[in-house]
Amino acid sequence: MEIHTVASFLDYHERIRQRTDKLVALVPADQLEWRCRPGSFSIGDTIRHIVAIERYLYAEVAAGRPSTYRGCGRDLADGPAAVLDFYWRLRAESTGIFRALTDQDLPRKCLTPGQGPIALWKWLRALVEHEIHHRGQLYLLLAMTGVPTPPIFGLTSEEVISLGTPRSTGSDAAHPL
């Protein structure tokens, strides 16, 4: 996917964010810092990471500045109310930075933290991919704690199967993929 206008990026990014926002709203307060094993991200770490890296890495680099990302620990926001406040505050800050970009900025090169040049539109695409990756982690972490999660596009796998047409067993069997 190429990003040709800032407006199209903002619209797409907002729709991606809304799906993540739905999961963040489902986190039980007593499960916020649950982790599946020692040393892994907790649910809270994952939430803090999504917005901290968006704001302090992706938005800073998009604005032509170096990354100021320093992690996603509880020192940034501790407790359910503080984590939600941090989440929404950083979302708003990032949006403000992205809204200040122009369509003419999109092809310009920016420098990644590893000093690799990349077109800004590709950097913004990487931001979206990064969020989707961590949203997948949130789905898994919530499932591991027993929290029911919404289907991403409105239907569960079982509902899609029930609405589909049965496959033939002829030539399809020879080509399962």
C-alpha cells in the first residue's frame, strides 16, 4: 500500500486505531499487568508500547527529529486510569504531529533510529504494520486471560464458515492452498 496523501493516511490510521481501541477498553483492571511468562510484555506494557513508540519514535522521526522512545514500563503510567490517560494523551499528540505533515512531505527521506533512510510514506506504513502486530498480541494476551474479544471484521470464523458454500472434493483436494 502506498500512501499518496496525508488525509488518506490519517483516515486509514484512524480505522486501524479504532480496532486497537476496542481491545484496550476490554482489559480488566486486575489483568493489566498480567504477563504470560517472566520477562515478556504484560498487557499494560503492550498498550504503553503501542502509544509510546508511535509518539516517541514514529511521530518524532516523521517530524524530522530523532527518536525519544525509552521503553514501555510502568514508570510511564501505572494503574488502569493512568494507562488509559497515557494512551489517549499520546494518541492525541501523535495525531497532531501527523496532521502537520503535508502531501509534499510524504516522498522525503527520514532517518530510522538505525540511520537508514526511508521515504516518509513508507515510515508511516511501517507504523500501521507495527500497531497491527501488537494488536495481535493483545488479542492473544486477552484470550489467555479469558477475556472474550470481538471479531476484527464483524464475523467470527465460525460465522464465516456457516455463511459459506461447501467446497467440492474434486480438484480442490489436490490444491489445499
